[in-house]
Amino acid sequence: MAARTDLAQAFGRLGAADQEVLRLALWEELTPAEIAQVLGQSSVAVRVRLHRARSRLRRQFQAHPAASIPTSTSVQQEVTHARH
């Protein structure tokens, strides 16, 4: 599926910190509070990091001319599907 490839490429263009927080949220399915414990940060800081990382992922995904704008749910579904 082209969208999955585009998403994987967009994810690969993110910085390590964005990839880390998105992996914890999407692959590991941790809540912001759980991510905060893992990273030793406040829940508020993690929510901000997640929001910014998702925004950057969306922008990277949009940079591809054939890509459509992903929502949080569609990004999570694509990433979850790619895991299996």
C-alpha cells in the first residue's frame, strides 16, 4: 500500500525524539501518563511532545504529493497495521 510506504518514509524523516514518543504512543500503546513515567517527564510535557511530533509527522506526510492528510486515528491504524 502506497500510503503505508509514504507514512513509513515520513516517519523516517522525523528526529529521534519525535520517533521515540510516537513509538511509545503508537507501537507500545502507552498513555501520556505512562510515557511520562518511562521518559521521566511530566504528563504535560509528554502531551506537548506528542502533539508536536504528530504535527511534524503530518507535515512530513503531506510533503509527498500523492499523500492525503492523516488523522491521529489513521496514523495509529497505519502504524499498528505495519507492526503485524
